[in-house]
Amino acid sequence: MKFLEKLSDFVGKYMAFIVVVVAAAALFVPTALIWIKTSWITTLLMIVMFGMGLTLNPVDFAVVFRRPKDVILGCLAQFTIMPLLAFALGKAFALDDALLVGVILVGTCPGGTSSNVITYLSKGDVALSVGMTSVSTLLAPLLTPALTYLLLRQTVSVDIAAMFMSIVKVVILPIAAGFVINKFFSSTTQKAVKVLPLVSVTAIVMIVAAVVSANSAKIMTTGVLVFSVVILHNILGYALGYVIAAFLKVPLAKKKAISIEVGMQNSGLATSLAATSFPSLALATVPGAVFSVWHNISGAILANIYSQMKEK
């Protein structure tokens, strides 16, 4: 167990580097990782969400009731800035239907699970970050399909009911199961939580490997375009989240949390939804996979910058 804990710490610390290395291998030597099937994506994401549920406690939701304005502000920013940015970037870069679907799915998904860690490393408001992630995730079954439909209804057919059920199955149920198990078997789960980074990073890496290896040839031809859009989407999300928080004159720790929460998305969910809800558009899974790689790199860089910032 000690070995697994040390391995888990190592994997959690160097997650960004590991994801980049595996993504590069999947892109340039796809045959080495093609055995990881895209049909596994949903199951892998459910494992990640179950792990997230194991880390949640009732106290994590207390911030919602103590500081509802902060959480509401963060969630409003989350579900307006990123979807609108996705749509604007998709149109500005004249993306084809498949890539446009993928980028918009990234934008309409809730905050990423790694945002809490990045907020902690940034010396931001971790309680607010956890509250925002939890609330935006719970709102996702309603808001993600609705926003996706509004932004894509003139481009492709969007089955709102199917997307709702998919998010409930892949996100809500695993998180709820993990939460309940943690509630009644906390002494056991606290031991398991120590190796969760190993499980979660392995699952995320496999999702990236599956998508990139299956689409390596197409990514090689559209790679610059996709990376440009994904990087702009992420960085502009950080920037606009910070600007809005600054405009409302909230403390620096909250600015950091809102900025990170807005810019980091649950791109694994976007990839899963692309595969299940838009199976005829193979490239729709690519933006989510690329975002998974990039936002771990940018998050680590941003944490280094934010941690040096102090309240004036």
C-alpha cells in the first residue's frame, strides 16, 4: 500500500508531463496504443467521477449555503463565458461540423475535477472552487444539453434527452455512489483516497490515448487548427473569469478560484458525450482530448504565476 501511495503521489505531481508523453506516443506511434478502445471512454470517465464522489463530504457543500452569491457568480461565469467563447472561436476559425461540435461540448461542460488542485496550488479559495465544481457538475445534466442545443441547433441534430441521460449515467450516478460509500464507510474510503490520483490519472491518460491513437492521421492534418482553438479557449477562459471577478471587486483568492474554475473544463465528459451523442462525427472527440492534455499544462503554469500574486 505504501508503494501505491508513493506512486500515486508521483503520478499526481507529474500528471501534465505524463499526459503529454502518452498523447505524443498516441499521435506519432498510434499502433502502440490502438488497443485502448474509444468504446472504453464512458467507463473510464465513470471511474474518475466515482473517485471524485469518494473525496466529497457534506462539508464540501456548506460553502453553497454560506456563500451562495459567490457560487452563483462562479457558475454563471462558467456556463456563459466558456460556451460563448467556444461558439465564437468555432465560427472565427471556420471549423467543420465535427470539430465545432467537439469545441462547443468542451465549452458547455462543467468545471474540471483538477481545478480544485490547481486552485490549491495557486493559493486561491479552495472551498469556493470545490463548491463551484460540485454545483456546476450537478447542473450539467440540465445546462450542458440545453446550451449545446442552443449553440448547435442550426448545425447538427442534438438529442437533449439522450445527452441528459448520458450525463446522469456517466457523472451523477458514479459521484452519488462514491459520496454515499464515503458517508457510510469513511474509514475505508480514506485509505483508498490516497491512491485515487493513480486511478484517475490512469483513466484520463487512457481516454486521451484512445482518442488520439484512433484519430492520429486526422489530427496530424488538423492539429495546428485544433490546438490553436483549444489553447485560446482555455486561456481566454482564465482571463475573462479573472476580469469578471476583478470587476466585481472580490478578494484575490476568489479571483484565482473563479478564473481557474472557468478556464478548466471537464473535457473527459466532453469527449464521452461526443462519442455517445455524435457517433457519426469521429473528430468531435478530438477537442476534448486535446483540452485534457493542454489544460493540465496551462493549469500548472498558471498555478505558478498565481501563487506569486498577493493582495495589494
